[in-house]
Amino acid sequence: MVATKPRQGGVAAPGRLALQALSSAALALPAYAATPPPEPRVDYHAFRYREAPLPRRVSAGAQRGRFAVDGHKLAGSLPLGSSFALNADLTVETMSGASPWFITPGASGQPIQVMSGATIDDARQDLLLALTNYRRGHSLSGSLGVSEEDDYRALNLGFELGVEPQGKQYSYGFGLGYSADKLFPTDGGSAAYPDRISQADKRQWAAHAELTQVLTRQSVVRLGLVWQDKAGYLSDPYKRVFVQDSTVPDARPERRRVLAVLVNWRRYLQRAAAALHLDYRGTRDDWKVQTHSLEARWIQALGARWSLSSGLRYYTQSQAAFYAPYFAQLPVSGQVSSDYRLSPFGAMSLSAQLETRRGAWDLGLGLEHYDASAQLALGGVHVANPALLRYQLFNLRVGYRFE
């Protein structure tokens, strides 16, 4: 059996490591700035992501190990004169392991997960460049990015406008992005896998709007809307679905439109030398998937140079209209998937981040533990997917400001 890869939207990218500092910046939201960064800056991130093995009671065969990812990210910011800044992000990841392939019914009808039989080794390189022009009270940014793996290539463009009216206690912004992706799966169209595609394309448009409002000297809130329109090949070419007594390729609709609502609230607690962050995100799409996530984070000063950030996040989602662990017969639409990422489930994650500032240096060390379960889903789950994730993520950050 050939290894399968977690494509088409898995867990959040491990490289996305939000690192927050205490002081007045503890109130800050990822909003638009009206002035360029005061000095050049470079940041290095390293992370290690490990998925827990599949439980024996729900697995078929000896293969239970799952994915492991090791990554490095180098990010830099360079002011160009008084009104421009160039930002660059380079991420390199190495991936290995196996992933869920298809689910079969057990002796009593319980779902049993079949894993990919081979271990794969893959690598991803991602480069993003952004140029921002700062004018009085607003900024305009354009970005260009490219991402490449052994069997996947993506090119993306983005534009953002941010406005900070002078004398006002609010700012707002808009953004538009486009991505064109090409897939060329391993062994596609071969004698071993004749119904696996040899290549395919997909594209995505995305737009967002947000408003950040200062409520008091110690609190701020942001409201945001995000819209996505994906089209093309949105299935996973490596996954299969059990139908009757055989398996068929994973087959999803060729379009997906998603609307997301975001609410972020920050409060600085001066007496406690701490800050409280509350974040909510809800989404709905035309695949009938609804999601809700709520995160609370406490950032505590430990003396003059250290801070500790601890967070708790809850997530829940409903299932896609064409999802089931396995099928008694092929639906008229022909659309089927048993991917755990489209199943109903809930999840909890705990995280902690220790940071310090030493002159021009910033150092950080963090850990996150994530556990998904059908019991955590809102509304209950009739049959749990056997491949729900548990993982741990470690990260290290070193930053330097050229003052």
C-alpha cells in the first residue's frame, strides 16, 4: 500500500506560532499599522509536531504510527526609507509517517481504520514576500507566495488595505487573496492505482474585512468577516472510501464556499501585571459543515523580563453532507468521504509559552497538546470516526532587532 498524505485542509499549520509579549503590546490585535517598523528584525522558529499512534482497538493491521513534522521558519522585516517595508517568510518542513487510508465495518459494525502501509518522506518549502507602503493614516500591502512539495505546488497573491483615522479610537482594513494550486499525486494513473488522478488543479479566492475598536485604556476588541470560495479538485487523491464490499476514491464537490466570523477581545490587568485574551471563530459552508472555536489565554509577567502565556481552546464541528465512516451503497451524487477532518467531533487543546527579552534579543519556548474526541462535539455523535487526532507541538523562537 502506498502512503497517504493529509491534504486539502488538515489541522492548523504547525508553523503558525503566535507569540505574544506582555506590556502595552498585550492589548494589541493583528491589525494594520500606519507606520513602518522602526528597525530591521529577524525571527527564527523551530517546531516539532507529533501525532499519537492510532489506538489498537480501532485499527486494522500492525501499522498504527501517524505523521511527524519537523520545521524551521525564518522571518525578516526590513524598513525601506520612511514609507516602505519589506517582509519575508521562509518555511521548510520535513514530514514522515503514515495516515488514515479508509475505514471498514468491524464484526459488529464498529468502524475500523485502515492505515497506509508505507512510510513516506516528504518536504515542503514555502516562501512569502510582502511589500507595504505606509502613508498618513493608512497602509497598502501586496504579497506573493509560493509553496512546493513532492506532489503539490501553490502560488498565491494578496492585497491588504489598512486605515487608522487620526484622532479616532478605531482602525479598519480589507484584504483580498487568490491561490492557484496544482496536484500531481504519487503513482497517479499507474497500474497499481488506475483510478487515482495523475494531476489536477484548484483555485481559491478569499476576502476579509475587520474593525478594531479601543474600548478603554485597558481593553480593545476586533470584529472580522472572512469569505472563501474554493473550486476545482477538492478531494483527497490518496484516500479511499469503503462502499459495499470494495473501496472507491474519495470524491467531494468541486466547489466550497465558507463564511467565517471572528471576535477577539483583549484586556490588560495592570494590578496583576497580566493580560486576558478571548477569541471566538465560527464558520459555515455549503458542505454543511459548521464550526465553533473559543480560546482563552492568560499572559502573566514574571518579573521585568519574563512572561508566561497559557491557553485553553475548545473546538467543535458538524459533519459534511457527504461524509460517513463507510457506505452501504454509493449515493446518487457519487460524493463520498470518510475523512476524519469532515466528521463530527470536538477537541480541546492546552498550550503554554515562556518568553524573555534580553536587550535586542527575544527568546520563546512553547508546548501545545491537542486531543479530539466525539464526546466533545456539540449535539452528540452517533458513530465516532476512529482516526480522530491527538498531537503534541513543541516550538522554539529566537528573535533579534537591529536597533
